[in-house]
Amino acid sequence: MNSIQLKPGREKSVLRHHPWIFSGAIAKIEGNPQPGETVCVLQADKSPIALASISPKSSITARIWSWNPEENINKEFIEEKLRIAINKRTNYLLLIQNNTNAFRLVYAESDGLPGLIVDRYADWLVVQILTMGAEYWKNAIIESLKEITGIDNIYERSDVDVRQLEGLQQRFGPLSGKEPPETIEITEYGIKYLVNIKTGQKTGFYLDQRENRQKVIEYSSGKSVLNCFCYSGGFSLNAAIGSATEVISVDSSSDALELAQKNAKINKINPKKLSWVNADVFQQLRRFRDEDKTFNLVILDPPKFAPTIQQVEKAARGYKDINLLAFKLLKPGGILFTFSCSGGISMELFQKIVADAALDAKVNAQILEKLHQAADHPIALNFPESEYLKGLICQI
């Protein structure tokens, strides 16, 4: 078998079961492995410690499939990994299955399947293949998913920039079954949502915010609410259902706002409660500030500002800016729901950014709750990078 040999002392992370091996840790590559092929990971003394897929063009040159060098990485291995990932969600899904028909089935490295995302929307599966190793086993993945779930309609949403780092082209389209309709209706805790799996954000919807959307209901009664980066209206609908007096929703995408209004309509929410603003959030927050507009509750759920650690400094400025403006728009005793989905921003750093924003806004604030991604997006102890969604509920 082809192999990669690590430099002296660079085996520590592998022995601690971290699944990534960076190019700088590799002393040499033995043989001529093709992109995505399995290689044996050797320590400096040439003793085997793991099996990994290789991606020569990526700074993460190898991603580990197994820490058992005797394992056979084949279709049966992939199928078993998928089966374990899907089955181990059983207890969680039993708690929510009467409340939703949309959830994550496979979460990449957290499920031992680096670079593979699988989400279920009613009777459809949406797959994202982000790494060379997952691409190599693409056919085995699709066939195994059909067998395990009994679902034939599978759509690919590998149209993300990160594939370029792997030397892969962006791809989207049906992998099995028929072409999906323009929207698929899902339900979540009694609320209906129309999801566009072909062009929507992520795989179509922010499944990771499921329980956090429910939290908004608890805090919305009798309050004026501003929802920024509202996308298809998830937090907005929950605020309205939670008896908010008014909900103003802001997003820069007219298509997202159109879908959000359709979601409000199918849930028969009083349109007089809702208003939709098609604008850049940063600019609109400043307009509200200049107009002396204030709210009881502000929700900030921005897109990923820092996809990589190299962009953290710039992202931190963006997060501070919007949180500073949000604090200035809150009435005394007001509540801020604020989130970061940037993997490069830790919870500790995010809390510091929000604290600095409060200081500059000249308000004192307390953290009422810390929020995280839903349990079908599990955080692996050996892979802290799997914790990407951080949220704070603050009160001034």
C-alpha cells in the first residue's frame, strides 16, 4: 500500500485521534497514490498508525478514515460508517421525530466520514462532498445511502468554494431519482417551511438552528423584534408565533425574502405583524440607529465571516460592528440573540468580541444562555473544529 511518513514528533495529533494531517507534518510520500486513494500513515520510525485518504493539492494533505492500520477501506467500510452515523442519531431523533422531518444524518469528521455531509428533507437526501477522499468513494456513498435509508431521491450540493482547495470542481444536481421540485415543504415544531435544496443556503436550510429557533418563542411575547440576516424567515416566524408585537426582518437577498414571505403565508401568520426589508444589514442597522429606532429583541445570525483561521481578524471586526449596532438599538432590558457560525471563531473569542461591543455601546449586559448547534450536528471531542455554531442570549 502507498504510504505517508510523518516527521519526528508530528504523530502526536494522530495518536490523539485528530483526523487531519497537514502537509507540513509529512516527511515523504511513498509510492504514487492517486488523489482520494487510501494511504497508510507511518510514524517517523515507519510504524503504521492509521489509514487516510490523500489530497495532494490541499494543505490538509490527508484525512483519516481509521486509526486501525489493519482496516480494509472499501465499500463495506463506507457503508458501515454511514450505518453507524445514521443509527446513532436514533435516540435524538426519537425525541424530535414528531416535531420535524428534516435533520442531519451525516456530519463529516464527527461521524468518521471526512468531508461528507448528508441532510434529510422529508423524502429527499441532500449530499455535500467536500474532500477528495469523499469524492473518491462517491458512488459507494450514494448506493449505501439508498440502501440504508430507503430513499431514492438524492441531490448533490457540492457547489462550495472549499472544493477548490481540494482541486475539485463545484458540482450540483441529481445523483439519484428525480429532479427535485422548486421547493420541498418540511415541518419543524409545528411550523412549515419551504426549502429550496437546489439553490438555498447550505443544503437548503439552517438545520443546525432548530432548537435555537424554539428559544426565540420563549423570549418574544409582547416584544418588538428585529431579525437580521433573516434568510427564509426561521427566527422571524418563531418570534411572531411567540406573540411578538412586530417583527422586522432584514436580508440582502430578495429571493430569500420572497421565500420567507411564502413561509409566513403558509403558516397563516398575521401579515400586519411582519415587515421585510431588502437591504445590506450593516447599512440598515446604521439607518435604524440614525432614526432612533429601538427594539426589545434583536437577532443576529450572519453568514460565515471567517471560513478559515486566516480571516479571523477581519471577521472579528465584522462581528463587533454588528453587535455594537445591535446593542445601541436595544431598549433598556432588551435581549440580543447573537450567533457566529465561523469555525475560526471560538466561543471564548466570540464572547470577548460581544463584550467589547457592549463596552463600546456603553451598555452593561449579562449572558442569559449559551447556544450551540443542534445535536444532529455532534461535536466530536477529538475534533474541536466540529463545534462551529456559537450563540449568546444577552440582556442589557
